[in-house]
Amino acid sequence: MNQDARVATRVTAGVTFAAKLAFDDISHSFGAGNPTLREVTLSAEPGEVLCLLGPSGSGKTTLLRIAAGIEAQTAGRVLLNDREIAGPSVFLPPEQRSIGLVFQDFALFPHLSILDNVRFGLTALSREEAKREAMIALERVGLESYADSYPHVLSGGEQQRVALARALAPRPAVLLMDEPFSGLDSRLKDSVRAETLGILRHSRATAIVVTHDAEEAMRMGDRIALLRNGRLQQAGRAEELYLRPADLFVAGFFSELNVFDTRASGGAADTPVGKVDAAGFADGTPVNVAIRTSGFDVSEVSGEVQARILSRRYLGVVELLDLAVSGAETPVRARVRCGALSSSARDIWLSLRKSDVLVFERADKNA
């Protein structure tokens, strides 16, 4: 039976009411002058998968730990369905929050069976009730036949699903997942991500997933919240962050870019690879023109700007080119469809695709 069929036939017992989890002006610091979160306001809506995205040290995991009750914020409030669960006057312990947590390393007990791992946290239930709920959770992830086995016999992907079943067994209103796929090899990630997303939809839990991988966030998240140095840079749907990034950092997190420092003049900006639209910027405004590596059409016959191929790397569907362009201080990088250029091509022409050009006011205006 395939995964879709398993999801369709699994039991429907699960989360009764998905909850809204909100962070209200959250700040956190491990010591004076060392803030890890800075006035973060963000919410995960009922039944939504929200991905917390950002580089290492951006505050993603700290925000997750604050939601779970493992860490206390320095300032601000955490609310579950508009009820304060952590703030200046209240701090509910983790076991009272109806929030489940899936750790990065799965944290399964090697000496316990799969069934006993899943029912480990169901201490408020009788032994028989806990066994029933654990089996329901295992059925939900398609591993009921492994109930009497031990973690060492399972693959990495199966262990991840056991950890997910254990987190879902108490039927939490919100599920938190901290880089849940980082320990899986690249070939396995796609299938386990798809299975996990199906399970989350089926359980109806609100989920917050931490990742540093932009593509993973785009694959999984209904919305994405991008953090940098403890601040929320931008939040929205994947297409909003990709097509309308708030700044150069956001744009660079979702695409490999060529960035040119220049100035606006007459509603345009000149770059070594051509003139681009800069409407809305006053004459003389310092700007960064960011062009995605996918934003070039190439030809051996004609185009807008001449370039010389310095190197080319075959990547299967595309080739990655390093190009010398007059006026560019560093090589221009381009991803082009394989077969777009002959194997002997050296001097070529470039043309820009407007949809892959982004213009931002330069932060270091004096540079």
C-alpha cells in the first residue's frame, strides 16, 4: 500500500481543536548585551504549518524552546488561543501547555519498544488507554506493524515518524519540530518530508517547523517567517518572500544572486549586465541591483551584453557558468538550461529577464 493510501485509511482520531499560537513582542537574552531574540511578534494560525527559517544563530530554536516552555523569555508574552501561557505574570510548565515537541535527533529510548516509546508521555492515562492511544498514533504514521520492535531496527525516516507519533499521541494543540529532517540523507528527505506533511494535515495540529533550508520551508510551510540576528525580517507565503522580498538579505536567502552597487538615475540603474528599472528611487539614490543566477538568457548569436565563459559546471538539468563581463569586478554567475550553449562556446551574449531583477536601496549609503 502506498503512502497516500495509508494516510487515507488511517484512523481519524487526532487533534480535536487546532490552536493559534502567538508570540507577542518576544525578546530573549542569555546575558547582558547578548540578545538572541529582539521584539519578535508572530503567530501560527489554527491548523497552519509555519516554518521558522534563518541561518544558524538567528534565534529559531530559542523561539521554539520558549513556545515549549523549556526556556523563559526576557520580555513579551506567549499566547495559546489568546490565553497567556508565558509572560510577566504567568509561566505554564511544558506539560500543561498542550504543545508537542519533536527533537532534532528524535530522542528515542533504545531500550524501549516502539510502542513504549510512543506511549512514554501518556502518564495521565491507564496502561490500556495509553496503549490504545499509542497504537492510534502509530497507525497514523503507518508503523503499527513495528509496535513490538526496537528503534535500532528502523531506518532514519522510520525513526523520525516514530518521534512524530510520540509527539502526536497526547493530541497536542500545537506541534513544534526542530530541524526534523537534518539527520536524513538527501535522497530520503523528500519522501519523509512529504509523509510528515501528510500526517500533519491528517492530524490537524498547528505546526511550527524550524529549518535553515529555504527550499524545505517553501515545500512545507503554509507561511514562512525568516529570522536574522534575533529579528523577524519578513513573514508571509513562499511566493511573497520570493517575489517581493523586503530586503537584500531576504532575497539572498531564497536565491543565489549577483549583486551590483550602483545609483538610480532617471528611473533606471546601470549595471555591467544592462540597464534595469529603478522606478521609485530618487536620482542619485545608492541601490543594490540583485539579479538571480537564473535571470539570464544566453545566446551565441545575439543579445544585450557580451560575456566570456570562464568556467562551466554540468549539474544535470542546468549548467552553472562563471562569466567575465566588462565592468564587473567579480565573475557573473548564471544558471542556464543544459543544451542552451554548444560545448565549444566561449564568447556569448546575455539578456536579462526582468522578473529575476530586484532593486533595493543600499544600506551603506556612503559607500
